[in-house]
Amino acid sequence: QKEVEQNSGPLSVPEGAIASLNCTYSDRVSQSFFWYRQYSGKSPELIMSIYSNGDKEDGRFTAQLNKASQYVSLLIRDSQPSDSATYLCAASRRGGSQGNLIFGKGTKLSVKP
Amino acid sequence: SQTIHQWPATLVQPVGSPLSLECTVEGTSNPNLYWYRQAAGRGLQLLFYSVGIGQISSEVPQNLSASRPQDRQFILSSKKLLLSDSGFYLCAWNPGTGGGQPQHFGDGTRLSIL
């Protein structure tokens, strides 16, 4: 199993719907998880951090962490065309340099007007 | 607040030419610094990371090298570029103290090798 896995998509949702992005992880990562948004041709931008089991909400974004099942998800409510981007899931690496993150390959989201 | 600067934004270089990309961070001390490469349509590949001045760890053996001459400066270099070095190069930082911190990225350099 890869350390951090994401479905590459593309995931297509209509405007106003809920977009659900999922990420699974292995035992080789630690318990800090991050979601980044990357627009085409731009650098990744941190949008959510989650460190403990459960939900964390920030505006239209909700991050969910389930340690027992080893998955983390990002829900985007009331999806807008401006949310169309690639979403990267990242986790801190267990052991080694504590600053290192392991990134998934990203899920491409397309929000159709 | 902290900011990260990366330049140039775009670069076109011939095969066999040298390379120097620079990254600086403001507003923090002793950050961890990272260089990534992202090929077109691909994921992030960690190239180098540094936890302090002169301390460089290489993740992928290749014709690139990195240096950290000052606390908040990170340089990516090559003596002779290959076609396969084309890509989007990203510098990132996170605090040097405490694990589990997110990384913050610069705007990136898009490198095209001709």
C-alpha cells in the first residue's frame, strides 16, 4: 500500500453540489493531515489541517479524519466553478525528519456550471 | 507574517547549460526548507530538504544539487541540464520546531529545457 493514496479523478460535480474527496493512508504516516488546493499552473495552497479524529469545518470546507479506518476526506459544500482544481492530500512522515510531508498524487475536481 | 519568495517564475534553458534557482523565506528563523519538482500532470517529487545551514538531504539521486548558504536561503543547482529536468520546481518551508506542521509553497519556477 502506498503511504498516501488518492483517486486521481477527474471528479465532476454540478455547481451547488457537495464534492467529496477521499484519501487513505498507511501506518507509515503520522497523525497530521493536510489538504492543499492546486490550480492549474499554480503552486499548492494549504486549505485545511486536521490533527484529531472527527470533523473540522472552515467555511464551505469540512475535513474528516477517521484513524480507525485510516482515511481522511475533504467535503466542499455548495461547490463553485472556482473550486475546480487538483486537491492534494498530505500527511506528516512517521520517523525521520519530522518536517517532511508525504503527498498523494491529487484528485482533479471539476465543478460544472 | 512569513513569506516565501522564489525566482525566476519561468526559465527556458538549453540542454547542457547550468541552473540556479533561488528561494528565500522571510519572517521566521531556522525553517525547514524543501525543493520539489512536479512534472506535467504528475505528483510532487521531493528532491531535497534542509533542517539547517549547510544541512542538505537528498531524496532522489540525479544531476541536481542543493545548498543552504544562509538560514533562510535555499538554492537548487545543476551543472548540466538534461531534457528530463523540465518541470515545475517548487520551494516550500515549515517551522523547524515541532513535528506535523504544514508546508507552505512559493509560487514556483516553470523550467523548460530545449
